[in-house]
Amino acid sequence: MKKRLLFFLRYYVFWVLFFVIQKPVFMLWQHNLMGDVTFVDFFRVIYHAFPLDLSVASYVTLVYGLLLCVSVWIRPNITKWVSHVYTAIMLTIGLWVMLGDNGCFPSWGFRMDRTIFIYLTSPREVLACAPWWQWLSGGIAYIVLMSGWMWLYGKWVGISNLQSTKQSLQRHIGITAALLFISALLFLPIRGSVTVSTMNTGRVYFSDKQMLNLAAVNPVFNIVESLSEQSFDFNRYTFMSEEEADTALNALKAESLPLAHDSWLRTKRPNIVLIIWESMSANAWEAMPRMQEVSSKSIIMDQAYASSFRTDRGVVAVLSGFPGQPTSSLMTAPTLTKGLPYISRDLQKQGYNLQFYYGGDEDFTNMRSYLTNAGFNHRISDHSFPISDRLSKWGVPDHILTDTATTTILKRWETIKGPTLDVVLTLSSHEPFEVPATRHFEHPYLNSIAYTDSCVGVMIDRLSQSPEWDSTVVVILGDHGYPYPNGVQNQEPARYHLPLIFTGGALTRYQTIHQVCSQIDWIPTLLAEMQMPSDAYPFAKDAIGTSAGWAVYAFNDGFGLITSTGLTVYDRKMDGTLHEDSIETRLPQLKAYMQNVYEAIRHLNE
């Protein structure tokens, strides 16, 4: 009995140590994102993270405790073998979560959660997220760490010299009952309390520095917790009554009063070329000399913000004018996307002919079903190109994509009677930023942006030579921003700042607009000039024809509101504001906005 109890305690401490050590490892690994942290902060993170680490260690040890109970009745060699295999499996899971979490965090900006399973359905795209040497480094790190932790387990913890008792049945039952009782005690740290409140990730949040809160999160617990939540948790984002939410949101909308202005389009039914630029950030403007040229003959909104942080959210925001959500992706739910509004469908009703161009896999994150619902029956994707053209890990690089798109668009303008909508989604400025071009910038992200900038520039040059150019408007915007420069965090507006450019021969004037707006606002802005209604897009507004602007962006389980008077950022896990510098509090309006977003999703499901 005593020997089994020692094994149990050592095993528990072993796993607590495994998870505790990951906290300073994360902080050191992400040192360029942590900002100014002190030596004391390391201990503060470990201290506040400890209950969550105890909880996960308890889950793992619970199975081991049950094995010790069974060991009273079976042969020792079976117990030892099962113990080793179980520990190796748990360590493998724990180490790969740790390595993957740290590897993804710089671009994701949040600790690993169920989002990873969305991307695991497309292994090629997962492999494309990092260069080969990072995967090789991860494999080597796993082997080294696995060897070290298994050695420690075998040396200090592993079951050895354990014999099944040859005592009476009553003694067997007594030892089993005692071990079951000790194992049952693990439910206390698993739950985290004896009240109705149970353990959750939000309990480790302790600082006004978000990176310290994120460092305290146990990624294994975070994944399990996110899997247990509903994909669209309406109750989680219900903060007030429907009447109160409507009142607060209407107060925000009322600030954007109609503003008289001269028309800026020479035709009411122009050809439209929409370029959705992967990871386009206003912070990378220095790497876009061609767009700087283009902007001199454009209407450019230099205070535009992306609605969310991933392509599957960004494409829905751009084509449906529907805001991104903190913990869910509409694109992955085909039954819901059928009910969304689509600028493509609206234009199709006006006689527009549609085509979509993408150099990657259109089945990634259910994009095919979304585009089909959007009316794009004619699409070009990676399988439309010969294998020799699929030069990048993500698929076809942008110079080939834009060349094919340009050639196709020019032919469409010659042969199709009536206006056209052509949507081009680039991909080369996605991690790992490997592009077939001369290196102009040391930072790989900037270099990839410069490459795509040259591709889009050539595309516009070619299109501008067509007689149809004077009847064409080109819209250029990012699907989402990027955390550049290093140190930009996921909850900060800089993460979502992007240019929104209207250009083309159909424009009658050029100007730079400094008013805050969202990427989803491009739809009502253009529809207003085309004298088409935009009532189907209640979360978007005409960014040129209104007197005041604002934008909402969503990050992992949080969201922010940018207005002319300041910034409000709310984090749902900690149920509090990360930032509030508005002249008057904007939190009720921000909460009302996201509540209405989820209420709209609820109606999509009806």
C-alpha cells in the first residue's frame, strides 16, 4: 500500500512539474512578444497558472490512479507495461501541444485551442504554415524532450518492484478502496473548487498585461475546454436584454450620420475587380511601392481595420459584410452560410457575371461550399493549374495566379455582355512567406508583401491598357492584418490595421480618407455609388457617405471597438476590459454589437 501511494504521489508531481516548466519556456520562446517583463513576473505567471496545471495533471494522474487500483489484482509486469505506454502517449500529446502552441503563437496571437482541428483536416495546408527546417527542428526537439522526460519518469516515478499482494481478499478490497479514495481526491483540483464554479481558463488571468495572462494558460486545458464549448455559443455573448442591445447599438450607429458628397463613379454598373490580399497590413506599407503609386489615383481609406484574424473569417467579412466572431468561423458551417448576404449574389441579380480566382485549395476550411453559396460557379483554384505551377507549399504563387486572373479578366471583358465581378484571393504573403522573388527586405513577411505588391501592380498595369478600364473599379483590401512589427499583440488595433483602396478608370476623383472604418464597409460604400440598397448588411456602413466612423474587430474570445474618440477592448475570458480610453465608455455598445452578431447567426440557423 505504501509503495503504491508513493508511486501515485510521484506521478502526480511529475505531471505538475511538466506543466509548470512550460510557463517560463513559453515566456522565453515568445520573448520578443512579451514586452517588458521582470524576473518576478515569471514567478507570478507560475503562481497564477498553478491551479490550472494542477487540474490538468489531475486528469492525467486519475487514469494512473485507477491503474494502481487494478495492479492489486493483476501481474506486475502488465501494470508496468501499461504504465509506460500510457505515460509515453500522454507525453507525446503534451509535448506536441507545447511545441505546436509555441510555434503557432507568433502568427495566431492566442494559445492553441480547437481551431487547430479545423486546419488539421487539410494536412497540406498545415505543413505549409512553416518551412521544412522548423518542422525538422520540432521533430528533433520532440525526440530530445521525450527522451529526457521518459528518462525522468523511469528513474524517479516508473512502477518497479511492484508485486501483487498475496493477502486475503479482504485485504485486496481494502487496498483497492483506499487507492480509489485517493484517486477520487483528484476531482478537487480538477474542478478547482467545491462550489458550483468549475475550473476554467479565465481563472488564470491576473494582469493588465495580456501577454502575462496568456503565458499562464495551460494549452492542453485550453484545447479541451474549447472543444467542450459550442461552436456558436450564443449565451456566452449575451450580455443584456435584446431591447438594451438594440438601444446601445443604435446609439453607436446614430453617430454615423448621412453626409452629402459628390459621386465618385462615372458609371453605375462598373466592372468590379476585388483583390483580397493575404495578410495585408497597413504597417507593411513601406513594402508596397506599387500600391503607393496606385493610391495617388485612388480613394484610399488609411484607417480601415480587418474584422478578424484568419482568412476563413476575412473572406466572409469581405464578401458577406458579416463581422468575424471571437471563437467561431461561419465558413466552416455550410448550413449557416446559405443564409448569409452576399455582395456577389446582389450583383448577380443586377446582371453581373461572376468569377473567383485562388491559387490554393478551395476545400480548405469549407471554402468551396461558401463560394458556391455565394454564386461563384466559375472558380479557378490550385487544381486548375498544372502541377509545375504549384511552386509554393500553399499552391500557386501570386505571380502565376495574377497573370492567369488578368488574362482571364481581359478575355471576359471582350466576350461577356454586361458587367463582371472578378474576385482574386492571393496567398503568397502567408506563412512561411517563401516567395519566388529577389529578397528586398530582411523581414520575410515584408519581403512576401513586396512580392505580392509587384504582382498586383503588374495586374493593374495590364488591366489599365484595356478599353474597359474606364468602366472598371478595382477594390484592394486585406483578408486580415498581421502582427507586424514584432511585438504587436492579438488584441491591439495595429494587428488589424489595413489599407482599403478603390481605384480604376471609373473613378472621377481621388482622395485619402482618414475616417475610421471596417473592411466590411466597402460593400455599402460601393453600393451607395451604384444606387443599390445595402440593407442586407446591417453591420456595415457607407464609409464615405457618413459623418463619423468606427470599426469592430474580433480576436480569440475577445473584441475591440475603435472610434474617433478612442479604443475599447474587451476580453471574455477575464470578463473585463483590456483597454478603455474613450471619452465616454463604449463597453455597452461593444457588447451590444457582438451580441447582435450572434443573434444574427442564431437566425441563420432557423
